[in-house]
Amino acid sequence: MHVANALTTKLNQGIWRFYRNALGAFLFQPAQWGRVFRLIGIQHRAAKRRREAERSNSHIPPYLIISVTRQCNLRCKGCYARAQHGDKARDELTAEEWGRILTEARDTGVGTVIVAGGEPLVKEGLLDLFAGFPDMVFAVFTNGLLLSDEVTERIKAMPHVVPVISLEGHGDATDDRRGPGVYRAVVGSMERLRTKGVLYGVSHTVTTANLDAVTSRGYVRELKWRGCRLVFYIEYVPFEAGTESLELSQAGRETLLKRTETAGRREQVLAVGFPGDEESFGGCLAAGRGFLHIGADGSVEPCPFSPFSNLNLRDASFQEALGSKFLAAVRDNHDMLDETSGGCALFRNRDKVEVLLRETGE
């Protein structure tokens, strides 16, 4: 109980620090203040529910990652989601089924939902789903190509929905991975979001090849000029064989963390690294410590890069998922959560995770 309380306190402090920095990032954009304060209110109410859960000896992660579809309108090089699952819509949860899961997650204290895919915006009924949960924050990671005038107008009316557009860097870098003309189209979407006053972010998968480019002062300033004040840096995980050289070393991770902090302070943007400084939380936050992952078919997994599951939310409640013996075993085997040797701890120890899955068959 003491450990859970300590972790909850640290997680809550991290959330408040994030939103305090957000107020600084939008200091000279008063049109966005109302949106930011609304998001802060959502987090306060979610934190209250988590504190209530602690009293009954339940630790609730503040974040939930959901991959709502395997389908995508692009064929990016080295796509993790396609390499793992393909792009078929078979067995995917419907928007109605996601609604039941989100209701249970919200009621336990989850305040922020990170929405991934595939490409989330191809999912039928997705925006209607978001509209039904104004008391949760949805960060939608999208390739940006489906942010039409109509979609942008709908998102504008939902201040709790924040689109986050994926880029690899400048034009050539993005087009090389995502396809010819993608960068130009995405810039058009960014301009549409800016002119309509939508709070949005940009996300990068950071490798040894693009670390310097995407963290450079000029590049960050260009994003800021385009109306972006939220910049994500996600460390590359070498799921595809032969790409291990692209993974950041421990020194590279420290460089990224330092540059992320510097960019936020110097350029007045909200720069976020993932997984970031997890060592301060006692290691990886997956498996329900800070977040867990729900796959497109409802499978409950420690994280997107640890796709092991013996529980499906078609057959179980969200509360039952949090009590999974498998997830508890991952959390209890803390040697697998050590991030000090660089890279994703669960991906690096995937053989051990698979053993825990077999040993805790439910």
C-alpha cells in the first residue's frame, strides 16, 4: 500500500508539472487558455477518483493506451503496428465496445487516453466516441492526412481531444519513410489546425539518424511558427530485425532528455520525451504502474511494445484487467523494468515476459 501511494503521488506530481508547463507554453496564446484549464479540470477529477481507489488498496494508472484499429492509409517503412499485426480489421472492437471500456476506465480514475493505431481516424465512429467522454483527455496520434476541414471542425468543438501528428523531421525525412508528398499534405493539415485554433501536437520517433535534426533549435522553432506548442519525442524500439543501430544508446537517451528539457524552457513549447525519465518512478511504467495497453481486439497488454496477453476486455471488466496475475507478475519482477541499460526494458526482456505469461495463465 505504501509503495502504491508513493507511486501515485509521483505520477500526480508529474501530471501537474506537465500542465503547469503547458500554461507556460501557451502563455502568449490566450485563445488556448480555456482549453488548457479544461484539461486541468479533467485531471483534477481523475486524480480524486484514483485517490479514492487507493483507499481500497487499488492502484489505478492515470494513462491508458488504446490501439483502436490495425488499419492505416499509409505504408510506412518499418511500421511496428503492421509488422506485429498486419492491417486487417478482423476481430476489432466496435466503437460501442470501446465505449464500455472507456466508461469503466474513467470511473476508476484514468484521466488520459493515448489513442493509436494503425491510423486512428480511419476507425468508424471514433469522433462520436470521443464526444461521449468530455471528462477524459484524448491524445490522438495520427499521420495527419485525414484531418480534413470537416474533421478539424469537429475536433475544434471537442477541447478534450488533442490531435498529435507524426513526423520524421523535415520534408525529405518524412517522405522517405511515409511516402512521396506526405510531408506537404501534413503541413497543410497543420495549417488548417492552426487557422481554426485547434490545440495540437507533433510526434517524432527518435533514432540515431534523426536525433540531432528533430531536436535542433531551428526545427523546433519551425514547428512553433506553424502553431504547434506540444512536441513529443518517442524513442525508437528496434522491433524490425536489422534496425538495432537506430536505437538510442543510454548516452543518446540522456542527450534526448536534456534537449527535451532545454527546448521546453528556451522555445516555450511543451516538449515531452517517452519513455522519458522513468528511473525517477522506479523503472518502466508499463503493466499498470502508470499505463497499460489495450489492443484493437480488446487484448490487455503491458505496453504496445510488449504484445503479450491472456486477458481480453470482451470477456472481462477493466477492473479485472488491472487485477491480472500476469500484469502483477511483470510489475513484481522489477529487474525487467530497469531502464538504466538503455532501450525499452520489456522489449529487451520479451523472452522473460513470455515466461511470466505462461506461468500466470488465468
